[in-house]
Amino acid sequence: MDAYRIETIAIGNGTAGRETENLVRRIRFDRDVSAVMVNESGASVYSASDVAREEFPEYDVSVRGAVSIGRRLADPLAELVKIDPKSIGVGQYQHDVDQKLLKQALDDVVSSCVNAVGVEINTASKQLLTYVSGIGPALAASIVEYRNREGAFSSRMELKKVPRLGDKAFEQSAGFIRVDRSNNPLDKSAVHPESYPIVEQMARDLGAGVEDLIKSSELRKRIRLEDYVTGTTGLPTLKDILNELERPGRDPRKSYDFFEFSNIFKIEDLKEGMVLPGIVTNIVAFGAFVDIGVHQDGLVHISQLADRFVSDPSEVVKLNQKVSVRVLSVDSDRKRISLSMKGV
């Protein structure tokens, strides 16, 4: 802990996860260290994959899996894109639908997430870059090769030096790429290079620099968007630019909300009527599964989700939501736990 100045310990929520978390929390370190349970679904799939072998050729599968769990806490999206979405095990009818269409639909969702968040070009893996609009597997590999050979990118425009990355690919991808070490503050935002001249003109008209425009809400309030409408740039685009200037390169995640299970470790310890904290791990047509920390998820039937009629569980709960549940019944032999969210 002292040698590596560790601040947080990520613990997989599989076998002995709760016991390990309990052990770590009992240890008195000389500074505040948090222990966080991380969903390890699909980590074993990653650790035995070609991607993991390419990243960590010198390590065995157990070490690769541990690295993946740590990375999931630090940057979950960047890590989860390395796994086939089906392996994460969420949903009800995965095996009943056309597998090609399922993969396409899941890939579309992942792409929309990656493009909404944006990708830091100097730290992104090849797999993450693949999901950026306009960049496929070949271009992603080419970008990583260029970065390894020439060093970190210092601006968005440097992307044009990457072999086989033409004007069309640059036009499609540039707005989703972030370059944190760039001297141009707009390279760290979602503003597309095509719109840089507009922002620069706004700054000039106010007698300020682009960085001043980003820092000062008073300056932004003085911008009359109507003055910058052209044949190619409409009001909606200008509003998007202004929103991005208010929060450049924003991270859509909120601050981490630490969660603790109750002091129950085994299914045998459960009693009817207990009220426990839990995390929603899966949502299906007939209800939601909740992890309450006993190595066996409990089911909140759709009729027990709320004190009103519920037609779709997604109206009430979402994945990874923290909830309070009451134990209705426990069948230790068949490992079945029935839970309720009514009146909790």
C-alpha cells in the first residue's frame, strides 16, 4: 500500500468478494483507503481473449482478470468495450434472437455511448477507438501504431498525419476525439474543428480569447447566437457549441457513490422481513434481479417493484441502481431469494 501509494482497492464481486472486502475494510491503514466492489461479469472472458493476450502477453489469466477489474473502476467504458456485450450477461432473450442483429444493435449502443462521452486520443485503446465514428479496426490500429512510434498527439490536426486517415475520416471522428495536452482549449471539447473559426470570431467580437470565453459565464451571456448563423451553420449547432463551451470535455459521470452491503454474507443468514441494501444487476420482463451480497441475486417480481401497477420494470429501476429491498422468502436448497421494494 505504501510502496504504490494506493488510494482505492477494487474487488471483484465473485467468489469470496464480500469476505475480501470485509478484510480490507478492517485493516487500519495510515491514510483513508476505500474498498469498492466491482461487477466482474465477463472479466474471465476478457482474460482469456486475444485482446488480453495482446495487452499482457507475459501474464496469466488471473492477473489479466485482476487488471481488468481495476480498470473497470477507473474507466469502465474503456474496459468494457473489449468484451463482446453478450458476455456481460444482461437481459432476458439473448439466445432467442438473431445473433447477428443482436451484435449489431449492441454495437450501435456502445458506439453512441463512446461518441457521447468522447475519447482521449493519447490513452485510448485500439478497441475503444474502433467505436469512434469514422474510425474502424484498421484505422484504430494505425492510430495506436503512430502514437507508439511518434509519441503523444499534441493536437487534433495531428490526426491527419496518421497513415490512411483521410479527410472524410477526420471530418467524421474529430468531434469525438479529445486531446488533453493540446494548447488549443477547443481540442479538449466536443466542438468540431470546422466550428473553431466561429468560436474564435465570438471571442474576437467580445475582445477576449477562446480560453476566456470558456472560463467566463458573463462573457458567454453576451453572445448573440443569431449574429453567427450562416448558410452552413444553423442555430441548433450554435446552441450545441455554446453548451460545450460552458462545460468543455465534461465527464457525464457523477462523483462516485460508495455503496456498502449489510453485514450478511450467506444465504443461510437471511430472514424473512429483513430490509437490506442492494444493487440492480439485471432487468427482465418479469422483474429485476438484485445483488444483496450473498453470492446469489434475489428476484424482485414485477408485482413487488412499486406500490402501484407496473407494466415495464424499466419504468421503476435501472441497471446498477442502488435500492432497498425487503426479504419475502428464502429457499436455501434451491438458492432462491424473493424480494420486495414495496413500502421500503
